[in-house]
Amino acid sequence: MIGTDLRSETCLPQKSLIPLWKDGFMTWHIAVFLVGLVAGNVALLVLGIIDLPKPGNLKLEDLLHPSNAVFKLYLITSAALFAKTHFMAWAQVWHGCKNNSFSKNPWDLATGNPNKPVLKTEQDLVKSTYHNIHGNDIENIPLTLILHTLLVLVQPTLQTAQFIMITYTVSRFLHSFWYSWYGSHEIRATLWSINCFANYAAVCQILAACYNL
């Protein structure tokens, strides 16, 4: 297998940095985390730390125009997330060719570099890691882009949109970096949770607009 000795390939920690999780995650840890993500977002909105949206302030033609800073931010972050997702797809292809490790289908075997011995995807740690990252992107980013589209339509303040969209995009890139360099599950899960926090903030904005809060 290519790259089986992970510790020789990363300078990132692979053990838990928080004593509570040194023996792994328990289900109650996840439950507390989830409650905290939801309750934290509700509290930020109720306490006025995050502004309420102001639907109807702009006409549709003004709302969906790059001169609207919120819509411009949406366009930029969407393009960045698309580029990141496709980069991971191309990274898989590159390493499949380089290591002769195409094997999603039986007939894909031995269709990479003829100078390398034939491998299955699961035997190529680098390719399978990029495959997992790409799969994680596909599971998460499309739903987020739908949320961001709805968020633009309810007209949040620029500061709120920046908090949600930039936080999500930056943490998504950091999540992929950490994953691709074989960093600890604990930090990777924390970065994914930041993604969730930003998405829940978008949901709160959407619901607040629906109920005229």
C-alpha cells in the first residue's frame, strides 16, 4: 500500500489535543455538541449579537446584482467552493494516473501509469484520501449553496452574510487541508462542526425572515 506510515507523511497531530476526547468520541459528546451548535445560534440571534435579516428592502433586480455586496460575496464564495470541490476531483484523477490505482469499476484496473504496478483505490492511501475529501464535499457543499441562496433572498446584513459565508468557506478549506495531511479526527471534526455552525446560522436567518422576527 502507498503511504501506509502516516506519521512519516505529516507534521500534524494525530492524537487528541483535548483530554476529554483522548479515548475517542462518545455519543453524548456528539449530543452536547449538537445542542450547543443550535442553542448557540439561537442565542446569538435573540441577544442581538447577530443582526436580523431585512427582507424586502431591495428590489429583486437590485438584490441579485453584483453591486449588492451580499450577492457579490455569495458569488465569490460559491466560486471558491466549486473550485475546491473540483480540485479534489482532479487530484483523485492525477494520483489514479500516477499510481495506476483506478479501480472504481473492474474494467478500470490497469488504466493508469503502465510503468507502475496495478493497485486498487483502497491500496492507494493518497488517492483514497482525496476520494474521501471529494465525497465529503459532495455531501456538504451543495446543500450549503442552497442555504446561501436562500440567505441572499432574505437579505441579511453584510456583516451577517460575511460571518456565515466566509466562516463556512474558510473552515471548509481548512477541513480539506487537515484531511489531506492526515491530521487528527478531533480537529477535522471540529472544523466540520464550524461548517455546521455557519449553516445553522443561515437557517436561523431564514426562519427569522419567515416569522417576521
